[in-house]
Amino acid sequence: ISKFSNLASPGTAKNVLTVGASITTHENMMEAIDRTNFDSIFSQLKNAGYQIGTIQECCAYSGFNAANIKMLCCPTTMKQFYTTYKEKIYNEFSLSDFTSKGPVPADKRIKPEVVAPGMKVIS
């Protein structure tokens, strides 16, 4: 059990259903980007020494590590990335990075058995 009182990875138990989270659809990801509040990201960037406090400043940023910084707080850059690589990101194997994945090394059982949307879900 993890410090958050939930079961931690890996989900390899025998005779137990493992539940996984899939990545959302491309359309939902675009909507999630539109709805994102970047205030906490701007705060973290300022704490790291970057003088970026708005989406416009982020999208115009050209300093150190610009490509990675823009992926954090520039909706245009984020949408371009997810659109360019959508065939690689959104497919039947697109499980979230926090989902345990099989097969189980000992006997090659496929895990997880049940998968449902669980990342960037808009309700």
C-alpha cells in the first residue's frame, strides 16, 4: 500500500482483477488543454527562476529549455505536439504512465484486465 492508502504498482497479483487507466481521446485532450489553469505552473516556473507569468509570455519564451517550457504552459505548443503524435499517443495500447502493464513476467498473464478512461477526463 502506498503513502496515499492505495495499492501501488505493479499490479501483478494472481486471481485479482487489475484496473488500468487509459489515455483520453484526442478531442478530450484538446478540451482539457483549453480548460487548464496554468497558475500553479507559472508559480513553479517563477520558483525555478523563469520570469514567465502568462500564457503569452510562455508561448513567446525563447530562452533556456524553451521547447520543454512551452510544453508546460503554452496551449498552442501542447496542441501541436498532441496533434502531430496522435497516432502514436492514442491507440489501443495507450495506457497512462501510472497504470501497471503486463504481461506478468512469471507466467505471462496479461494485465490490466479492466481499462477505463482515467487521464484528462472532462466531466
